Amino acid sequence: MPGQQKRKRSRERAHRRATAVRGHWEPLFSTREHGEVKEYVRRLATERGISPECVRIDQFCGRTVHPTSYRVSVFVPEASA
């Protein structure tokens, strides 16, 4: 399957990075529109200079009663004391 190896390496790098740096994911934005999520992530990168590697998009799959929603979170490293 094309691109499968690239996705696997990307997930492995993200996992190594997550174990190397302690911190937490802080939710910033939630919506039901996919277009709004894409625009918000674009603005994060341009206005705040946040790296795409530090952004996580969660998709909560909906059913008839609960529509699909999206949540954008950013990784916040713990302050070293």
C-alpha cells in the first residue's frame, strides 16, 4: 500500500518524541465543521508559529443522535523546575 511505510515512520517518531518530552495535550478548539478545523490549524501555524508536529486533531465519530465533531489540541511541555 503506497505511503504505508512513511506513515509508520511518522508514528514511530511521534511516539519517541512523546516519551522523550514530558507534558500534556491542551484542547484549544472544538467544532463540527471539518473546514473550520483546517482553517484553525493553518492559522496556528502562521500566526502563532506552532509546529504541525505539536498539533493533534481528534475526530469523534458521530451517530444519528451525536454528530461528528473535531477537537484541536496542542502539546504543552512541562516546565523544567
